[in-house]
Amino acid sequence: MKTPNQLRISLSLVILALGFSALGCFSIFNTQSPDGGSIFSVEHSYSLIGSIFSVLVGSTFLVAAITFRGIRTGAERLIAPIDATPI
């Protein structure tokens, strides 16, 4: 069973992943007003670059959460089969 600290770390990483990805997706799908500039404007380009970077950061946190959980689960599997009975 996970300790509360390990659970807190996993949950924090997942929340960070969801937050960064949501911010990136909101900015990507945000539509400009019809009187705004074209799709090739500098502002739109910077917004798109920032959105893509935010989604990449979110996916990095998600990979970190999955890796952290896998390492902890693997370590528990390695410890479980040890037999401590004396010979």
C-alpha cells in the first residue's frame, strides 16, 4: 500500500499534467473575434507556440507520474517475494 506521501506526489503530478494540458488546449481552441488579425499574425503565432509548449509540459508531468507510479509498484514487487524465515 502506498504511503500518504507517495499518493500525494502522484496526485500532484497528475493535477499538474491536467492543469498545463487544459491551459494549452484552451488557448489552442480559443477563437478570436472577427475583427481581429489573421491567423498568420504574430500574436496568434506566439499564442500557438505557448499553447503547444504548455501541452508538452503537461505531457511531461503525466509521463513523470506514470514513471513514479511504475517505479514504486516495481519496488514493492521486488520486496514482496523475500522470505525472512530462518533456515
